Amino acid sequence: MKYFYIYTLILFTSLLNLNAQDQWIKEGDNHFKQLNTDKALQAYSKHIELNPADAIAYIKRSKVYEFTGRSQEAIQDRQMAQSINPYVLKHVDPIYRTQLLSKKPFKYDSENNLGFKKSPARLEDYLTSIRKIDQNLSYDSLVVTIIKYLNDQNIDAARNSIAAISINKNNASIIYDLDGLINFQEGNISTALDQFTAAIESEPYFSIPYHNRAICFKLLGQLENAETDLETAIGLDDNISIYYFSLAKLYELQGKKLKAKETYAQAINLEEDYYEALTNYGLLLKGLGEIDEGIELLYNLIAKDYDKVENLFLKGNMHFIYGNYDEAINNFDDYLDIYQDDHDALFNRGLSEILLQNQDEGCKDIRSSLDIEYIPSRVRIHDSLCTSAYNGL
């Protein structure tokens, strides 16, 4: 719970000095810092009397009401603030801010210019699966070579290695599956799916092609087929962590968040340092409202490899959630130096800038993120925060 206390300290010592130039708001902030609640209420009420459409002032006064046990007045002020500006809660509510920003979990894709990519080809998992059907380990060296090529994005070398091998009944399932992975990396999802199917038909007890085909089904929108294949893979090999990781991601996509939480935990139980699973699990916990638990998990994860590039994004998100907008911007700056076209980082940096009163810079970032990828929910946020009609920032 230490992060709750950190947030509480931030809240009661700063109270979002967003319009500090205003006499009554500034006076109210100062009184509340000193816990002079009666005078704080008088000051905020005076400001509201003069500025009845200032959503932030209602939020500030609601916190004083809440602190003094006047819950009904606090609720009324919060409702009034939201009626003026539906996004106002991001100033005071870490749960709301968690829901607003982009969390950017690891995902499967074929883009080469962004972080947080998840390859379906994890060498140890692949070898574990292959040893179930090849006790002589005769193809280990081939697998190691090709998987390394794939993870290095050296597609040509991987193809050349496959082309040099003659397919026979003993190696067909492995060759088909590796060829499927090559097509997957190239973005040829339908072709990859056909190759994984051929691998399964050649060796029905080979678990990894079921997993790989499930990823293709998911990307093609065939979620029931994806779930069936992942369950089959786990049924054949229940000690391979990537199968649980992929199933948890599928559950998230289906809106089954509690099942996703349980399944990520299973992946982590099998592999306690599984970075991608830990990252997604921590983000899911925050999305479920378990903010302290999620932040604690991500904090410990970052501490293990502080300079990992993806951690810059995670650190930025954590600072944003707890209202440390300057630090959040610094982290997103560093991340964007490496991945300048990352629309999620641009969007989150834009929100951070806006909350620091840097309206022009923040709106520019959000527009840049929308130029890269048009997301309707972000357009609505932009239209609310980046128009002259917006009040309170």
C-alpha cells in the first residue's frame, strides 16, 4: 500500500496547483495544505461563486468535503465538475488516469519500428515442445539457428536455412512450423496459418504449432478457434509458459479480465522472471483497480533491469498515474528518442503536458499520435481537451 500513501502525500501537498495565479484558488490550496479546512472551503467557494464553470475548483472543494467527512457535498461537487468537463477526474483520481492513458502491453505484430513486440518464437519453449516428439534431439541445432535468425529479424537467413533441408515424414511438422513462423514474421498471416495447420496434420501431438496457429486465428479475428488451439496446446504441454501468456492475452481481448488475471499468474508461476507476462499482468491489475499491487509488481520488474528500453514507457506511465507529470514527460521523451513513431507514447506524453498546463505542446503530441494511428476514443479526448471551449486547464 506504500504507493497509496505516496499518492495521498502528493494530493494533499500539491492539490493540482493548476490555476495558482487565481487568488482564491491559491489561498484555498495553501489553507488545505495546512489542514485549515474551514478556510479552504471558504476560499474555494468564493472562487466558485466568481467562476461557476471552473470544473477543477469543484474537484478541489470536493476533496476538502471528503476529508472532513461531508461525503454528500463531496459527491455533489464531483458530479458538478464532471457535468462541466467529463475528463476532469484525471486530475485527482489515479484509477481514472490509469483507464485514460495507453497501457501498451506486449503484443504480437509484424511491425519492426516499435517496442513492446512479442515474438511467438521463444527458443526454450520451442525446444521443450520439440523434445516431446523428437527424443533424439536431432533437430535442436536447426531450431536454435532458425529461431535466432527470426528473433534477429534476419528473415532471409532463416529462409535459406529452411530451403536447404529436404522434408520427410520425420521432420515435416518441424519444417512446416518453422516455415510458418517465417511467414508470420513477414506478415503473411494466412499463409502462416496454413503452414501451422500442415505441421499439426503431420504430427498432432506437437504442441507448438497449435499455439502458433492460435496467434494467427486471433489476428484474423477468429477468437473461438484461437482459444480452442491454445487449450489444445496446454493440454499437450501444460508446463510451457508462453501458452498461458497467449491465452491470457486472448481473454483480455474477449473482456474476460479475471480469467486473464488468473492465466497470467499461471504463466508467471511457471517462469517467475517472464518479463512480458509480468508487464502485462501488472498493467491488467492496474486496469482492474488494483493499482498498488500493479505498481508494486511493475516497480520490482523495472528494478531488475532498469535500463531496458520498454521500462522507460512503464516508468512514464507510473509517474503519470501518481501525478508526477514532469517525470512522466522525461521518461516518454527518452522512449520516443528510440521509437519516435510510437503513437501510444506520444498520446501519453500529450496528456502529461496538458496536465502541466502546456496545452499547445500536449495537443500537438495527441494530434501526432492520431496522425500515426486514428483511434476514435482518442479523438474524443482530443476534442475535449484541445478546444477553446475546454475549461479548467
